[in-house]
Amino acid sequence: MLSRRAFLKTAAATAALSAIAHPKPGLAATAKPTRLQPGAVVGLISPASATFVREDVEIVMDAVRGLGLVPRLAPHLFDRYGYLAGQDQDRAEDVNQFFADPEVAMLLPIRGGWGSGRMLPYLDYDLIRQNPKILVGFSDITALILGVSAQSGLVTFHGPNGLSGWRTAQTDFFRRVLFNAERVTFENLVDGDDGDRLMQTRYRLQTITPGQAQGKLIGGNLSVISGIVGSPYMPDLEGAILFLEDIGENIYRIDRMITHLKLAGVFDRLSGLIFGQCTNCTPDESYGSLTLEEVIWGHIQPLGIPAWYGATIGHLETILTLPIGLEVAIDADRGTIEMLEAAVV
């Protein structure tokens, strides 16, 4: 039988865990992190798949140093639990610890893969709200940047993971948004192979519904977003601009996930929609298939909101740094996303 002191201690611990595991409804993004300065500390984390090769971390550390920043490894960075980078609570604790550390200015994941969504119940959103920092990533990290935005009100960033390419164009966007605090206007990049052609063959803009719209920018990987819709970790989409991208999915699966968003009422609340790249998204050859364009047009055109297809957002060599939860203006005729304010202070 528990003593009164032991009972109270257990009850307090249970209440604390419950507050994290059952967070408040989504908040509007109101908190901006501080811009990066040369010499700032970057916390390297593994929120998703495990890092099996130590050299990968060394490569990321070199990229961070190349930005003029100082890398710091999370305590559980090299942990492994099957295909995950350690236990859910430990991966979440690395995130919590870096947000609590006043020396750390940014959190950068090594890679995506799978696992970010599993640790969302263990993050301390009050701590994150009180210590706004730059949190960036894409692919599976979509769950982390959207979950933190929804539950803390922090502006987060759909941008490079540590093992992204970090070539000139990617680094330039990263610096302009996170170092210089610029209000950047994003538009389709031109593929290098098209530099001496008479016409553009890749990353062509296709307007689905013309027009302009304004709203907070929300988005990321379609598969990940489909998995968190209906949870408290999906930001409020009322009046939002939603962007989607994916990789390596059969077209019927893209159709199924977009149908899920449609049935969940996601599309009914949007001001605009952008579909980026679906890299290696192919038909299932065992039976007849719709084309990817037919699937996208069939779902999006009836919405009657400004929308386009083919934005250079996705699993590409150049990963744009896009602010999540920030007000933007879009032009579906020109295929532009204009930041209406700086994303960092």
C-alpha cells in the first residue's frame, strides 16, 4: 500500500506526463526565433531514423562549420532502437534539452526517415514556447516542425536536414531567411540542364486555378501530414496556404492520402494550395492507373482556390527554407510565395 507521500509523488509525476502527452489545442504561430549569428551553436539531433555511419555526422558537422556555426551533438545522437535513433522519450529529451540550453540557437536533424511523430507526446511545449529557437527540417521531420508549431506557436522551418546537399543555391536561401532576416519571395528554380536550352524541360509551373491568396504557410511531406491529420499536432489550417510534396509513392497511394485530407475537411478551410515535387511517384504496373496530374487536378481544381502544381519543393538537391506558420502571399499564375514579414528577429 502506497504511503501518502509516495502517492502524492506518483500523482504529480502522472499529471506532468499527462500534460505533455495530452497537449492543448493548436496555437497560432506567434513566436519567432532569434536570427543566426556567426559562431552560434547548432544542436544536432536524430528525431527519426538511426544514424548508422559515424562519417555521416562528421559530414554534417563540416556543413555546420561551413556556415560559420558551431555544431554540438545531442546526447542520444548515436542511439539505436531498431530502425529508430533510440527510444522515443530519449529522442524527445534531446530536443527538450537543446531548447532549454541558452547557448543553442538552432536544432538541425541529421536526417529524416521515420520516427518524428512517435516522440511528439514527449516534447515539453511550454519549455519550447518560452525558449524560441530555430527548428528546421523536411521529409519525416515534417511531423516535428508542424507539431512544435501547432503546440507552441513557434515559427518553424521546412528546410534542409543536415545531410542535404548544401550547395550554393540551398545555402543562399538558408542564409537569407535565417541569418539576414529577409522577406524572401520564392519561385521555381531552373534546373542546371536547362541552362542552354530554348525551353524549360524540368520544374515547369502548371497553374491549376489562377489567382492570388494570403494566409499562414503550412505544409511538408504528404505522407507525414496524412498521418497526423486529426491529431493535436496538426496546425490550424483555417485560411492557410498548404504545400505538399512526396517521394517514392505509387500514384494510387498519393490519391489515397489526398482523399484522406479531403475527407478530413482539410481542403475546405484553405486559402490556397501548392503541390510541389513527387519524386519517383509512379503508377502501379499491375493495373491501369490515373496519371499524377489527373489525381492532383481532380482533387484540387474543384476547390476553386488559387493553386499550382510543380513547385520546386520536395526531395530535391536544393531544399528551400520555408517558414511554417508565417503569413505569406501567393500568386498561382506566377508560382510565387512571398514572405510578408521576416521569420526571425
